[in-house]
Amino acid sequence: MDGETQDLIPDVLIVSIILFAFGILLKADEDIGKYSKWMKSQPGTKAFRNRSQRADGNSLGTR
């Protein structure tokens, strides 16, 4: 009985580490998505200028 428990411990540890890493990757992906949306909403950033150019079909430089 005791030997079986010792055999299971490394498997459980490996699986939990994999799930933990996968969770971190998902969370990071979510945060990157929020950050890029936030960047597009900030005036003065390249992403904001690109979005503005697409919106009105004219560059912001030519007024």
C-alpha cells in the first residue's frame, strides 16, 4: 500500500505542474489581449494611429 502511494506521487506532481503551466499560459494570453485592446485605445500610440487611419481612410498627418 505504501509503495503504491510513493509511485503515484511523481505522476500527480508532473500532471499538476503541466496544468499549472497551461493555466499561466492561458492567463498570459488573456492579459496580452487586454493589453493590445488598451494600446489601441491610447491616443499617440502606433496602434491607435493605425486604427484611426483605417476608420476614416485618411492619415492623421494630412489635415
